[in-house]
Amino acid sequence: MSLINDIDIDKLGHLFLYDPNAPMIFSSGLFLWIFTAFMIIYALLCKRDTSRILFVTLFSYYFYYKSSGIYFFSFGGSYRIRFLCCPMDV
């Protein structure tokens, strides 16, 4: 039980916020731990295709936000404009 009591909620909340002084990069320790958790959850979703695709998409958005910050929102805006203005070829 002491492990659960040692978790600092404030530091845990900072994992989800962009820090311009410390963006997440592939060689950071934080990325290693988050990617390890990603691989475990991905392996558990091996039989559920839709859930697995959604999980990979959400993880990709999270990583892009943590590494790029404000550019994440411009990426989302350009994607929406492309989706609305340019129909997909079938």
C-alpha cells in the first residue's frame, strides 16, 4: 500500500500537459515508460480490431501533443479542413 501512497497526484497530472521546456522525445525516460504501457495494452487488444485502432490513434495524438504542443491544434484544424473541403476518392 505504500507504493500507492507515494504517488504524487500533481506530478501525475503534468504527464498529460505540454511543457515547452521539456517536450517528449523518443529518447526520454518518460517515453520509454509510456511506450511500454502502450505495448502491453496493445497486446491485450489483439483480438479487438476497432479498439486497437482507436487506441493507437489516441496514443499517437497524445504523443504528437506532448512533443509539439500548439502545433497539435493546427494539425487537427488542417485535418478537419481537408476532410470538409476535399472529398475522399473512392
